Amino acid sequence: MPASAAPLTDALIAFAGTRGAPLPESARQVMRLSLLDWCAVAIAGRDEPVARIVRDRVEDEGGKAEATVIGQNGKAPARAAALANGTASHALDYDDTHFAHIGHPSVAIIPAALAMAEKTGATGGEFLDAALVGVEISCRIGTWLGRQHYQHGFHQTATSGTFGATMAAARLAGLDPTAMAHAMGIASTRASGLKSQFGTMGKPYHAGMAAANGVEAALLAKAGFISRPDGLECEQGFGETHAGENGDPAPILAGLGEVFWFETVQHKFHACCHGLHAAIEALNALRFEHGFVVEDIASVRVTTHPRWLKVCNIASPATGLEAKFSYRLTAAMALAGCDTGALTTYTDAVCADLALIALRDRVQVETDPALPDTEARVEVRLRSGAVLAARHDLDQPIAPDIRLAKIRAKAASLLGPEKAEALWGVIADIDHQPLTSLTRLVAT
Amino acid sequence: MPASAAPLTDALIAFAGTRGAPLPESARQVMRLSLLDWCAVAIAGRDEPVARIVRDRVEDEGGKAEATVIGQNGKAPARAAALANGTASHALDYDDTHFAHIGHPSVAIIPAALAMAEKTGATGGEFLDAALVGVEISCRIGTWLGRQHYQHGFHQTATSGTFGATMAAARLAGLDPTAMAHAMGIASTRASGLKSQFGTMGKPYHAGMAAANGVEAALLAKAGFISRPDGLECEQGFGETHAGENGDPAPILAGLGEVFWFETVQHKFHACCHGLHAAIEALNALRFEHGFVVEDIASVRVTTHPRWLKVCNIASPATGLEAKFSYRLTAAMALAGCDTGALTTYTDAVCADLALIALRDRVQVETDPALPDTEARVEVRLRSGAVLAARHDLDQPIAPDIRLAKIRAKAASLLGPEKAEALWGVIADIDHQPLTSLTRLVAT
């Protein structure tokens, strides 16, 4: 047998198409958590300007009522619904992140899987499995493309996301392996998305692009479209032309189908830049453990990896948006017990609060290049002379029940407890639910 | 006044948006010729498998009846029509080429301009102008990205085509300069297309992608989408991330609005690989001038740039498709008076024709790296001992009336004389025609 011309693609297709053995329950449970998280941020983000603009575009085009569009009465063609829902769910930038993949898996994959599941009449369980297969593939391909791809200027959410969305959609469309390879080829020539769009509506649109690309690629391949089936890996294929690291596929494929890299996905529990989260978690832990109050605090030191200084170190923020990128102010907010998980906490008023400013000005930010960029160290010096220290690494696994509790609390904070619990009621039982139980809740 | 952060984009936007002075008539006439050529290849290509697959996808999605879909009863949303028509018009690979741009301008731009013209109720003249502005911008940006972008693996038809299509659509949508810049920013993160798809349905799909991207970018920007307005040129923008040469904008902008680089666009008059055309033209010229017949020919020598040997030098083709990539056989066909402009000429039977094979085997292909790749030299040695020589450079300007006559003959060969002349009747008078005169003819 000749060696495969596209060993990575072929193995990922075999994984995506397999329907025999059930997928591991631990990975499916993390997918349920991410689905709840995704529903919460998508519904909460549906009225953001970019979400409205893309949804209006989709609504204006019209077409066959195949799939639910979040925030719209009525449905749209699957591709269009994926475009709108991907954009809406990334509008707040409050969705999950995978640090090895360097991207946001759920916002690119879940919209494609959901739209195709509705179009094809899949069950809740089939939808969950397709989404899980898709996010796993985007994590694996994102890691194969690597940091070099990201540093060159590409946004993995959009690029690797297109491949994951394609495989999720292709699985639901029931493509055979040959057609799946052509779908991957279409994805390789359709995938795009630049980091230079960060800070604009382009970033959330990338998630919609990836999801819509995936649906289009799968449906064209199902209809017999012949592309370059090794387009991801071939000479002048996607990896080579897009500054991918394109290393040995063996470590990328290790444990595929048994070990799910997606299980280490990170959920955001604070509605601010991800670079601030480790410090907030460490300060929260100190506050809960030692029970001090703001008046007790003499000074605070936050130590972080130097790369974050260019990202989220606004010393004296003046607006709600700037507050989301300030170590000093969010540290003060956490120590003062503000709800850093609520969108409504980050206001101009909080920046002008004199008590918070006084505390903020006692916070000093330092760097240590030896720290992983997922970790922060904090030190709180009390007026009593006591020095309290803690560290937090976002990469540390969180026990599943604690993670679930935190996501449920986040969903309740974003949507209200009733809606959040209704969503979790359906998602926890998604294997025995018709898809309409879920879509009914996210539509409005 | 500060220097512009995006001098190329800003100048192209100013050019695209200007509606005061009329565009030069010589350039508008070349656009009319390319429009006739585009209609002919699009209608002739509408039943190719890739054209059907993409059209079926568009038809299945449905939606608002805004714009004509070639080969379909009924209309589709403008974006969808652009996708289908772009793909159909590049399906035969018989459309126009611009060698400085290194791409096919009309198949990416005309579908976007036509769909947006229909959506916005533009006149025939406004449509023509928007198409001309779009192809000119794609030629300029394609040249700015340069050969390095192409050699790295990108297909300018898809990439530069997206920018040109965006500007054509934005002009018709009446965007102000700020919104046009945001449309260009959307285009910079949406544009994609790899040369590794050549030889598959991916290549014609690229033209559809570019056209559809352009419509989507223009309509999102019109609705207030904020992107990175300097996304083409900024740090980690499209040019920098996509191996663009990204040189000084001054020569790229030279004469913009007065000199139209698009005027040097090449039309294909032979239904085979473009690398063969110069040799066929030179052989045709010899045959017409000297009036020899096949039996008079002792041997033939074709000299071409070496780069073509990897592209179109199948020595003994066996199928109609292979015939389209054979110097030796197409030289024999030209010398024997076959209609190399008709799609139906390239058959398995022509490859098995014993008289043609005997002549083909007397053709020798040589290379000369000093030749431009648009030029070929031919030498025909007669049995009488006479040696006849000619050369042809596709870059030599053709007199406008000869170019028109050749395109009308090509259209007649593809569509029949009646349809071809009806099309030219409308296009020649497009400034005084409602757009429906044209769309009625291309719809069916």
C-alpha cells in the first residue's frame, strides 16, 4: 500500500467519519459544558453591533428555513445561520479558548454543527458528537499549524476553525471518506482570517466565516465537487502557504479518538482580557481564604509573563472597554469583590470610582519571563505587615464539577438564572432530547 | 496632514468612488469586449460539472430574487448569484487573462458588478463603469502583490479578484470612502485561494469566491461593519501575510484613472492552455501568408520559454483534455486548419487522427529562456527546402477592430452566431440599454 499523500488529513477524516464506538464520556461532558458556555455568550452577544449587522445581512438574503439564527424570528439556510451564529457567539470575546490550538474552538465549530444538525435532522447526541469531533480536529490542526502560523498573522479561530467546522458539517452530512477529503480541499482554499483585524468587528466575523465555510465545503463536496483532497498538506497547500509549522503528523495524531485535547479548553469566567484571568483567580483565592477587606490592604504586586504588558496593562483606564485591559484596575475590582464575570461591571463609572482608584494605585505590575503566559503570581501586603501570596495557572485542570458550577454561574450572570438553568436542563440531557429543545431556547 | 496609513488603498478608493468625469472611452470599449467574451464563456460553461454543483447549491439555499444566475430560471441573492456566475464563467478556463496581474480579471469582477448592478437598479453604463473600476483595481493590486505572491502559491484571480470585486460592488452600493475602506478591510481578511487547486474544480470556484466575497464585503460595510480599513497594507495585513512584494505604491498608482492597465488584458482565442497560444498564432500567420498545405511540411520547430514545458508539453496526448496541453498536437492542428477556438475540437478522436499524428511527430519543441513567456518563435521547413519563420508575442497590442472581430467570432463559435450577435448588439449599446436587456440574454 503506498504511503498516504496526506497522512494528517486521512487520519482526521477516519476519526471524523467513525460512528461505531461511542466517543468518551469525559470528552462529551466537556463538550456539554462548552455548549452551555457557547449558548450563554451567543445569546448575550446577539445584540452587539457586529452580530446585528451580520444577522441583518443573512435575514435580508433570506432563503430556505433550515437552521436557527440566534436572535431572529425564523430560520435561514444552514450556511447563513452558521455565519450569523458564529459571529454573534464571538462578539463579546467571552467564549472558550484552547491555548495549544491558539484559538477559540467552540465559536467556529458549534454554529456549523448546529446548523447542519438542524438541516439534516440529526439527534441531540449526533449533534454533540459532531461538534466534539470538529473542535478536536480544529485543536489538532491548529497545533500542527502552530505558533509560527499565529505569529505570522493568521487567526487560528478562522483558519483551523474552518477545517474543524468542515469536518463537523461533513460528519452530519454523512460524507464518505473521499467526499470528506474533497471537503477538506475546499476548506484549504477557502480558509482565511488575519489577526490584524483584532480590535474590530473582523475578529468575531472570523468565527462566522469559519462556520459558514465549513457548511459550504461539506455541502459542495456532498454534491460531487472535486477539489485537491490533500490541500491542507500538499506542496503549496494551506499549511505551506500559510506559514504553518507543518511538523511530523505523528505527535499531532497521538491518541486521536481516545485522548481529547479539547478537554483542556479554557472557559472565561471574567468578562475581560484573558491575560488578566490568572491574576484575578489568584487574588480571589487569597480574598476567600484570608477574608481581608479593602481597608486592610497596603499594597499589591501582580507578576505576569512580559508578553501581556502590550496586551492588557492600561495603568489608569478611563472607559469600560479600557477597564477590560487593565491589570491594576481589575486587581482592585477583584479585591473589592466586584463581579468580574458580569458584562455590566466594566463601565466608565467603575473607572472613576475613587475607592477603586485608590486601591488601583497601590497595585504594581511586574514581569517574569520564566512564568508560563497562563500563570500569574500575586502578593498582597496588609497594613498589619502580613504578606499573603498566591499563584494561579489557567492550565491547571479544574475538577469537572467545579467547572460546571462556574459555567452555570456565568450563564446565570449573563442570561438570568431561569434561562441558564433551562439551557443546562436540555444540554445535560442532550442525548435524549430532540434538537428543537435546544434551538427553541437559543432562538430568542 | 499626516501621511496616509494606507496610501494604496486610499488612492484606489478615491478612484473607485469618483463619478464626476467619465471613464476613458478606449478603456470602456475594452471592458465591452471583455463583457462579450465573459458572457460567451459563462454561457458556454454553464453546464460544466462545477458550474452545476455551485449553481445547485445556490438554488437549494434560495433567497431574495435579486440577481440573475446564468443557466437558472429565477434569481438569487446578489452574493449567491456572484458565486454561481463567477464559477460558471471560469469553468472552461477560456476567459480573459492579465499577465501583469497574473490572473483572470473578468471572471472575478463582472459577476460581482452584474449582481450588485441588478440589486441596486443601476443602468447599463453604471454597471460597465463599476466593472471597469473593479478589473483595473484587481490588476493594480495583483501587480502590487506581484509574482512573489503567485509563486508562493496564491491564485491572484481569487485574492486580487476579491479586492477588485469589493470595489466594484462598493461603487454600485454607493459607499462613502470610509465605508469603502472598511469593505477593503473585510476583503483583506476574507480573500483566499490557492494555486494548488489548479486542475480541480477549485480553480473556477475561486472566481466565484472572489465575486461573492466582494458583494458580502460591500454590503456588510454599507451596514456599518467596522474592520481594519488599512487591512491590505498594514503590519500583518493581507500583503504582508500573503507573501506580497508590497513595493512602493507610486508606480502601482501611476496614471490611475487615466491609463487603464486593463486595456492590455488578453483574450483567449484558442480553447487550450494559454501557454500554447503564441505558437498557434505564429503558425496561423505563416499558414495564411504562405498558403502551404500539410503535405508540404517537412518539419516544424516551436521555441518557447522553458517555464511552459512543465505546463503544456504533453508530447503524445491521448485525450481531448491532454490535447489542450500539447505543443506538438496543437501545432499540427493549427497547421491542418482545425478550429482551435472551438471547444468541440479537442477530442480523443483528434488525438487518434493518423494524419495529425504524422504531422505532430514532425514537430520539435525547444526552449529559449531569453524569450518572454508570452512569446513563441516557430519555424516551418517545407519539403521544397524553404524555411518559413514567424514569432508572436501575446503582449503585442491588437488593433481594437481586429480584437472585436476575433471575440465576436469566438462568441459565435461558442454560442452560435445569432446569440452572439444579440449579445454584442446589447453590449455595444450598453450605455443606453436597461440592464435587463443583458440579463435576459445571459439567463438562459
